[in-house]
Amino acid sequence: METEKMKMKAGKLYDANYDKELLAERAACADLTYELNQLRPSKAEERDALVRRILGKVKGNCTIVSPFFCDYGYHIEVGENFFANMNCVILDESPVKFGDNVFVAPNCGFYTAGHPLDAERRNQGLEYARPITVGDDVWIGAGVSVLPGVTIGQGAVIGAGSVVNRDIPPRVLAAGNPCRVIREITEEDKKRYTENV
């Protein structure tokens, strides 16, 4: 028989609110994130060790500024030189993968969970999950929401306050609600910040 966790991993509708196994896993992760959020910033080694316990895979240097929240933790994979500023929320019912050199500004959310539009199934506690992938060298501005199933291409920059509800191609500046491509990032952008240095 297919468990609710198996359904969740397969992207099917599953019972998120009443399944004992999933409730226990979320409770265990909530305890770990609570512990992380109570640690002083000066306790760098303890913080790093706890982050590595919470997350599924950490490739190298990883900085997460508290407070930080996630649902399971084990679905989250971060590459080398990952930085997430305060109030990062990752609802990782499905895999959330960040490449190398990803910078996440304050108050960002990555939400793999979605719910049926019809109230009857939604009220039964049913939901679905779709993975999120963020490529290498991506900068995500403050207050961005990334929705289920989205891929953000390598080298993209997402402007503050954006709601990313569709894939974003590589090496573009994208912003808005809904988030849309504004322009490509070019060699001219390198000159913009070096002229006065």
C-alpha cells in the first residue's frame, strides 16, 4: 500500500495534515530549527553543525541567518558558498536544490507545497508538492516568493518582491508579480559597478 510519504515524493495528492509519519517528521524538524534559531550568532561552529543536520545535503560553505524555517529539511540541497539571510522559509515537501554561489536576501520563501483549488479536497488536508531548482550564481532579492515547480536558471537575478510562478531562464534580470524577464544580463553590467572603484 502506498503511504502518504510515498505519494508526497511522487507528486501526487497526499494527506499532509493528518498522516502520523509526516507530522512526526515535521515536528522533529521544527525542534531542530527552533534550536538553530535560539543559538547565538557567535556560536558559528554549533550553528554550522546544526544546519548540516537539518539540511539533506550541504556541498561546502553554508551560511543561514536566523530565523530560518523549513518543514522537513532532508529535501533541501545547497551548493558551495550558499547564503540565506534572515526569515528564509523553505516548505520542502518536494526537493529544493540550490546551486553554487546562491545568495538569498531577507524574507524570501520557497514553497514546493500547493493545494487543490476545490475546497472539499483542500479541507481534507490534501496537498501536492513540486520541486524547486535554483541554478548556480543566482541572486534572489528581498521578499521574493518562489512557487511550486519553478526552475531559476544559472546567473539569473530575481528582483525584490517578485512572485516567481514560472521558470526563469539563465542570465537574466527578472522581477514583478508575476515575475517576468526584464532583460538579459550582459558584459555591460560588469562595468556598471567598477567605474567609481
